[in-house]
Amino acid sequence: MIRQIGHVCVRVSNIDQTINFYHKILGLPIKIQYEKEGKVILVLFEIGNMTYLEANLAKTVLPNPGHFSLETDDIDKFMSDMK
């Protein structure tokens, strides 16, 4: 039986915008951040309960075939904060 999602990986073209959205706006803690030649190339955001969103910097971003969802305690406040 599957208990939970371990992580979901997305390829991104701008890692700074990704960090801004997931960390600064949504408030997800950064668990791991990898750098190559002084540039961030991978960030692992902690969603909770040992579930993570992995964002990889990619030169070519292909359409992501999957999706992910985030649970919130107050959907109305969340939607208001997103405006």
C-alpha cells in the first residue's frame, strides 16, 4: 500500500523565481540546495510529513507530465494571499 508521495520533481528555467514562489510566497522550507559552479541547480522544498518538491534547473524545460497538490487549513486565506 502506498502511504504518501516521497517527492515530486519539476524542471524549471528560473531557479530564483522558483525559490521566491515556493519558499517566500508559499512558505515551504528549503531542505536541501545544491550548487554547481557557484549557481543553484537544485532545491528540495519540504512540504511536510517527509514529502518534498524537488526543483531542478534545466536548460530546456519540457512539459511536466504530472502534477502535485498542496493541502491548506484555510483555502480562502490562501487564495486571497495569491492575488
